[in-house]
Amino acid sequence: MKSRAVFLDRDGTLIEERNYLHRPEDVSFFPGAIEAMRRLSAAGYRLLMVTNQSGVGRGYFTMDDVTRVHAHMAAVLAPHGIVFDEFYVAPEAPDQPSRGRKPAPAFLWDARAAFNLDLAESYMVGDKLIDLECGWNAGVKASILVRTGYGEQVSRSAGERLKGAIIAEGLVQAADYILR
């Protein structure tokens, strides 16, 4: 039997946007985000992070820094029973060739194969148009724009390109939509 998943962008979706975050001590989850992930997980959704980290490609920080941030996030979430099945990271700068950089759907397809996922019953949640496009390109059930991070600006400026997107105030409301 195939599993369902929620693919989550990192910065601006789960945690507060910090320009090129690369230090674990700078991680700050949005209010309600941890409980929203717990609810999704308890409902049987696999949680997978899909994040572009162009700071690596730009030379601002290293993949080891990214790994430390993700290890810190995992340690914060573990006591709540929240486990990410995978952290998919595209470290390339926007002008560098990349197989997985959003809006490319490659990481969602990789996850489909690795975790026997039904993408047509899965969701992509993020604060940028490229997050939504990644989900659409992979064939998810719905792409959800959260108004946290860059999402408020995107919701005002993207116009017709948001046709077909679900718009939520934050991860709590996105989880409410998914669990309805």
C-alpha cells in the first residue's frame, strides 16, 4: 500500500526566515508549527523536507552547516514524536546546474520511489511560488502557500500564477486543510 506525504519547505514555512540561516542556534519554529507537524504525522502522513540552500553554492556556508541545522531541528522535534523521513537539500546557487533545486520535482520523485508514496494523495507546502510549482510539477494533490516567510508578499504579487493553489495563514492552517 502506498503512503501519503507532506513535503515541507524549510525557511519561511517551518522556521522563521533568517537570511541564509546556517547556525542551529538561529532556528526558531513558527508558533504552532511543531504541533501541526505532530498532527500530520499522527494522521499517517510521512514528513519530508525539501529545501533550496543556495548559501552553500554562493560560498556563504557549507553542507556541514546545513547538516548541523537539520540535526538540531530533528533533535527539537523528536520529543514530540516528529520524524522527517528525509531532508532533501539542493545546495546550488540559482545560476548553477541542479537536478533537485525547486521548482524541479526531482526530490519528490526520489521520495516517491524511496518511500512508496502516492504523490496524487500528497501535498507540498511552502512560502514561495517555486515551492508550489515543485509540487505541481510532481503531480501532488495540492500545493499550499503559507503566508509566513515570503508567502504574504507572494500572495499579493503572484496573481494568476497562484490559480489552483491553496493559501493558508501558516502551517497550522495548512495542516487543518490537509486533515479535513
